Amino acid sequence: MQESDCIFCMIASGAIPSYKVASNETSISFLDINPIARGHILVIPRKHFSGLDDVDHEAFAGTMELALRITRSISGGRFSEGTNLFVSNGEAADQTVKHLHVHIVPRNSDDNLQWNSWWLSKVKQYSEGEMADTLELIRKCME
Ligand code: AMP
Ligand code: ZN
């Protein structure tokens, strides 16, 4: 499957240029054009899937495998001290490009991204009852 108006399909086919990092049978990776850190990388399946809802297991496994290979290669002080990996899935989750992609953000203790302070500023408190209700709702979704 390929979508002619999808920017990441165009990158995968070579129709538009990118700073390619590494690839495997199912997936490719390239530098994010608007990096939030030096070496911010995107890993995508070669085939078009809009996100986690429609990706097949083979493409997802291959994409995660490539993301794992890259993060192990660059972290631990070789390029960065650590990494954050994340996927935005769906518009509500701020996904802007509708072709599944995994972000790899290289991290260093002095990078001042302030990820953790942002995270902590969003922490919410729920009662035991609310936690139990939440669990029931999620488990129902999984039946
Ligand atoms: P998201 O908000 O999770 O959908 O992320 C989409 C990402 O794609 C953003 O970080 C963009 O900077 C990146 N992006 C969009 N177009 C390109 C492009 N042509 N080459 C590289 N990265 C891109
Ligand atoms: Zn696409």
C-alpha cells in the first residue's frame, strides 16, 4: 500500500530526499526535519500504515527492531547518553503525519529538554475507587 500524497511514503520511495540513517527489510529511518534534539530520528515502515490501529505485526515488529538497533547503537555515550522513544497515535495524541513513525530523541543530562519537569507538572491524583473504575474500563476494552 502506498499513498501518493503521504510525505513519508514519498521519502520511503525516494521521491523526496531525506537524511537516511539505516534500514531493514520492512522499515527505514531518517533525521527529523524539525528536530527537538540533535540527531532526532524517525523510524517508519516502508509500507503506508496510518498508525498503530492499522499497522500489521510484521511491519511493526520490523520498525521496532530497527528503532532498537539505532537506539542501542547511538546511546550509552556513543552519540548520546540515553534516548526517548515515542509514537504519537491519532490526532488526539498530536500525530501530524498520518504514516506510522517512531521518534528516537537522543538525550543528554545537560540537554535542558525539561521532559521530566513537564511530565511531573501533568501528574494527576486519582482515588482508589477511580483507579479501580479505570482498570475495569481498560480491561473491558481488552476482552
Ligand atoms: P508527529 O507529530 O508525531 O506526527 O511527528 C511528525 C514529525 O515528522 C515531526 O517531528 C516533523 O518534524 C517530521 N517531518 C515532517 N516532514 C518531514 C520530512 N519531510 N522529513 C523529515 N521529517 C519530517
Ligand atoms: Zn505513507
